[in-house]
Amino acid sequence: MSVHIRPLLPTDIPEASTLAATAFLDGPLSAYLYPQRRERFDAYRSHFLEFFRLSLVVPAQLCFVAVHGLSADDSNARIVGCCIWKRFCPKGGPLSSTDQVWRRVNSGIGCTFERWLLRLEGRYHGMLNTEGADRARLREYYSQSRDWASTFSAHGLHSYWWLDFLCVSPEFQGTGAGGKLLDWGMQRAKDEGVPVGLVSSSIARKFYRGKGFKVVAWNIVEVKANLEGAKVDGKQLSLQEVGGAGTIWDPSEQYTMVVDDSSRAHGWTGDEDAWCLLKPECQKMGLEVVWKR
């Protein structure tokens, strides 16, 4: 048996949600957003159920799973990884034929109506399901993170693929499952002549660097959440040890992240600015941040 890639199906969502909840259980971001995730695991997992259900009907977005079995269609295959790719196209400008194809994905009236229903259900569920999560932190985090990917387009990156989500079962990490999920988008980007963007965690940064990605900016909201979730009292932390790195794969090497007022308004900042902004925040938490290149 080996690892194969195929589209995420609605029937996969329960298994994919359990996998994602387990894979991120020990992460500092989960600790920050879901402080009671261990005691209330089912409630914590339900957030991933909502996330995957909505992800299947978002425009220009595609979801995939990595399965371990005889083939991608093996009914007994086990889901060992999942990812979500989103294609960004120019706003207000001419679209290439490729842009037009991707923009039509999940753009029909049926998907629009389902998105409305799922978001309405999510609001209702959010009022009832308060266990496991810090609702105030969730609202703040998601309101601030909504435009992270689109902010890249304000700095010369208009057509590009964005890796919105990637996780692999802990026991299958290092087997190539994550690489195959990542390669799907990288191959499309290479064929289309466009870059790939993502926000990397500290654990995954070495993996992405090995694939040719480069850190071009830092997202302060993500970094702060990781630092606070880590709860390491008195330890010196470098930016290389926390999540929140805006990362680009661009074979043409033409893209440069410009840190200006627009990017700062969306939480993006450069290396030195990140250190300056983080230092007082970490002092409040009893942490010391040091800058290491």
C-alpha cells in the first residue's frame, strides 16, 4: 500500500476532522484558541467539521486528502492527510483564461445558497457550542486573519495559489503524504507561471524551506497567538521558533513583499518591525523575544 491524493468528499469530513483535530492538538495556536480542547475534544473537533463543510463550497477553492491504501479509489483506504488550496485572481483587471477557469469553481447558485446556510448554522452553533474554545479569542483571531491571503495581492502578487490548510497524521509524517498534498498546488502554479503563498508554522517551516519556499514577512496576529499559546515562562524565543511566517514559492524570484501601511493594517510586517512590535507584547506575558537571523 502507498499514499495517494484525491479530492475531499463530503463523506470524508468526519474522518478528516478527527485527523485535523488530533494533528493540531499539541500546537500552540490550538492551545491559544481552544484551551479546553483536551477535556472537550468533541466540541473542539466540531470546529473542524464546520470548517471542512464550508471549505467544500468556497469559490475558487479545492480540498484534497491523502489516503493510504491500494489506490486513490480504495474504499478501505485510510485518510492520513488533508489540504485546502485556493486560487487568487486579479481583482478589477483583465483575467486570463486560466483565471476564468478557477474563478468559476464553486461559483454556482447552489454553492452560494449552501455557503449561506452553513454560515447561518455556524453562527447558531457558535452560540451554543462554547465548550473547549475561547470565543473572544476565536472572534478576534478570525476577524483579523480573514484578509491575510488577499493582502499579498496588494504587493504585486495578483494571480497565485494559496495553501490555506495542510495537516498530516502524526504517524504518517515523513512518509511523503504532506509533500504530495503540497506538490499538487506547486505543480499547478508551475504550469500556470504563478507563485504559491502560505502562512507557515514553526514546525513546518523546515519542510517548506526544503521545497524552495522563502519567508518574506511575518504576521503579528499569528505570532502573538503562537507565543501566548506556548506559555513558556522565561524562555528566550526567536521568530524562527514561532508560527506566523508569510512564505512564498516563486521560481521566477520576481516577487518581493513590500511592508507598508497597507500590509501593516492587515498584520503583516518585516523582520525588524516584527521584533520591535513583539518585544513589549512578550514582556507583558513574561517572555523575552530575541532576534536571530
